Amino acid sequence: MPATRDFDIVVVGELNGDLLLRGDVTPVFGQVEKLIDDATLTLGSSSGIFACGAASLGLRVAFIGKVGDDVFGRFLKSELNAKGIDTTGLVMDPAIKTGLTVIFSHGTTKGGSSGAGSGAGDDRALLTYPGSIAALRFAEVDQALLARARHLHMGSYFMLTELRPDVPAFFDLAHRLGLTVSIDTNYDPTEQWDGGLAEALKRADVFLPNETELCAVARLADPAAALESMAGSVPTVAVKLGARGGLAQRGEERAQAAPLPVKVIDTTGAGDTFDGGFLYGYLAGWPLGRALRLACVCGSLSTRTTGGTTGQPSLAEALTYLNE
């Protein structure tokens, strides 16, 4: 193992662009052309937004993933680099196309109070072209880069279909190299909540679901019972409760934190930004309650602007709210 770790976190996961369309976005077929209020191309994906949020807090971040060698892939790499994120582990494959999500968001920006991963604010519809999202294979993971980090974070477990069979071995390797491991599964499109996840969670140090995902993975309807169950198999669990903030448990210790009362513009990526805040506190050795409070601060502040990354706070800004 290296004497010095170059990175606090190496992120392994999916990477795609988000094209956000706002206004009267309901399409009308029959070649009807409609004008909308705004269009924004931004970095998307749970893993990519998480990486940017962690970097905004001053953590040293490297990204391992796969995109096409195309205009969208080059855009995403540039966006990560602009945040100071190392992309030497990003595979650019000319044989595939970069994934893209088109988000149709109805045009009010009035919103309400935000939480981490809140459902408040505009209603949205999403169309996703998977492309490169599921294409990363274990053989393409830069193990030398992994060995230079303190912590491994995996996002969108259920989307990583090529990597998923090797995740237990991947997490075992990370532990042998001295890393701690976190996972945010995100939603399972098949709604089976399996795909080898139980074996992956046995090897995780931190589990970062939202309330719906927690109950689905635990196969329990009651969130409190689901948290208790998952905390029996994963050392630390931090749950996003949307407009109600967050809840965390480590062993028998449990903590709860409220969101900030901010004006919601766009909730895209709020949960991923929550993850970044929580892992900052986790890696700093903070008490569970303080780490959870930072997570809720970061998730709330991220909803202030359109897109998943533009509203993410710096550490100085987040601490201002944390210490109030």
C-alpha cells in the first residue's frame, strides 16, 4: 500500500449527460413545434453528481467509469476536470455512445422547502438512453488508482449491469487495499431489489439509500424497522427522507436531522449531494449526528439552482449553515 493516499474518494459508477427542458414541455406528436422556457445541458448521473459535490467540499476525488468517445463523453470529462476531479480512470470507448437523460420539467420555479432528495418543486418526466451507463466492466477498473484512495464510493448499483457480478470481489479488493466502502444503490428499474445486492452490502461500510430504497431493500414497509434491519448488516446507514431531512444509524446509535428551509428550484441530485456531505463527515471522523446534519445542509443547498451540480456548496458555505 502507498504511504500517502492521493485521493480521499475514488468514485466508481455511471456517467451521463442531463438535458433539462423547462416550461410547457409536454410534447405533441404530429410534427407540432412548441417553444419552451429554458434548455440546459449539464453533467448528470448519481455518481457524477456525487463526485462533484464531494469535490466542492474540498475532498480529493478520482472517477472511474465509462463513456463514449463522442461530444457528450468529452463534455462530461471536461465538467469533471473543471471541478478538479481526476479522470485518468475514465474509459472513453469509441464503440459505444454516451448515455443521456432528457428531463422534462414543468415551468414553475416557486417550489417550497427542500430536503435531501426532496420530491418538492416541479413535477418531472425523464427519458434515458442508457448507452455507456451500464458498460463498465471490472477488468476496466484501474486498480492502481484505487490503491491511492482512502475510500471507495459506488453509485447506481442496479444500473451497472456489466460490473455488478464482480462487485463483491471489487469491495473485497478495496478492503484489502485499506479503503472503506460506501454504496448508494439508487432505484432498481426492475423493482426486484436483488441482483446480488445482499453480498455487496455485506461488504459495505456505509449504505446511503433514500426512504423508498431502504424499505425495498430491507423488504419492510416501516422505515424505522427497515433502518434497524439494515443497520444490523451494514455498520453505518444514512437515509434521505426528502422534505423531512435525514436519519442515520450506527450500531445502536441513531441520529436525525432536518433540512434547510430553502426555495426549491430543482431537486436533481440533492440526494447525491447529501451523500457527499455525509461522507465528508464520515471520513473526518465526525460524530454521526454532525455528519448527518452536514449531509442535510448540502442536499438542501443543492436545490437552489437548475441541475445537479451548480448549487452544490463549498465547505465554507456549508459550515456556515451547519454552525448556525
